[in-house]
Amino acid sequence: MKKSHPIRRTLLATAATVSGIVLLLSLKPASDPAGSVQAGAAGGAPSAQGGVAAGAQTLTGTAVQTDYGPVQVRISVNGGKITGAEAVQQPSGGRSTQISADAIPKLNQAAVAAGSAEIDAVSGATYTSAGYKESLQSALDQAGNAQDSGSEVEAGGSQDAGGGAEDGEGSGAGQATGTQVLTGSTIQTDYGPVQVRVTVTDGKITNAEALQQPSGGRSTQISSTAIPELNQNAVSAGSADIDAVSGATYTSGGYKQSLQSALDQAG
């Protein structure tokens, strides 16, 4: 028995060494999958965030003063591309109304087609085109600011009817004499000018829109809520005898005065 002790010790030592090597080899692969799972999770997160950033936004540029009146542009951006453009404010009154009716739709189309403010000026509307491009660029500069998208989406939707009227005026010259597009006087309020344009068919108001409205700071938010409601009230009432919108007393007062001055031109 004593002679077998050294052999037993050698066998035990060898077995322990083999077990240790096996244990080390079995532990090493286990750490790699964990690392790869963690890396995969980290890699997946940015793509999810990218999907949110690529969402739709409605952005309103600054009002740019030109020699013939203010120009202010609102655009819809989706997936980094301009999907819609419209003029919230544009020169009006006299010859300016006719020029804007021709130039603004062309500028809107050019902005969507180009996807930037690098668009050509419309012939015969140099000042309006320059103001449009400047306001458009200021709107594009806001891209990525999610704070504006919530309130502005509602405002952008309400202006669709106005955009239709703008295009309609361009073709209105060839319509029957029963249809008139009348632009009211610009009324100065404590928070900015208000000017209304109405379409009258067979003695009835069929559309109303604000060519000018108070903007900047809190006024922009108030106008985006009040103006669409006033437009609807004008069409429903068929006159300037409409109620003021709560929280927009000055804007409502200016709207009603400009609307009445437009209706006074009906012939």
C-alpha cells in the first residue's frame, strides 16, 4: 500500500489539472454570447430613435417684411423632405393681390419640388419671391425641433381651405360673374394686422381666409386657433355678424372689420 501512494498522488494531481483546464474552457465561451447580446441591444437602440426623428413636422417661418407686404411660409416636413408648403401671409391689396395669387402657388410647388429654399424667383414677383425664400429658409432651420410640431400640425390642417382659395382665385377670372373674390381692408390691432379675403358666389360666402393675422410669440398660437374658427363662422353666418373667439378679442375684432369691408365691395 505504501508503494502505491506516490502513484495515487500523481493520478489525483493529474485529474485535478485536467478538471481545471476543462472548467476554464467551459467558462470562456459563456462570456462571449453575453457580450454579443449586449452589443446587439446597444446597436438596436439608435435605429428606434431614428424612426422617431424622421416623423412629420409642421414648421412656420418668420414673417418677412417686403416693400409690398409681409410674407410668411409654413411647411410640412416628413422623413426629412418637404411634403407641403403654403403662405400664411402674403402681399395683398390692389395689384399685389393679383401678383400673389399667381406667384404663391408657383413658389409653393417649387419649394416641394426642390426640397429646400434654393428656388427661382417668379417673374414679376421679385419682392414676394425673395420674402418667400427667406421665410422658407427660416422654417427649414427649425427642422428637428419637436416642440413646434404639436400645435402647428393643427394650424397647418386648418389652412388647407385657405390654400384652396388661393388657387381658386387664380382661375376665378374665368368663372361666371356670380362669383367674386373680395379682399377686405387691413385692420391694425394691438397685436398685429388682420386682413380677410372672402369668396362670394350668388350672394353667399363660400370661403373665407385671413391674408394677414397677428403672429410672433403667443400671437402665433392664438391666431392658429382663432382664425380657422372665424373663417368657419363667416361662411356659416354669411355675414360679418359673428361672435368673437374666446381669448382672441382683438384678432376677432379686426377680422370682423376687415370681413365687413370685403363684403361692402360685393356687387
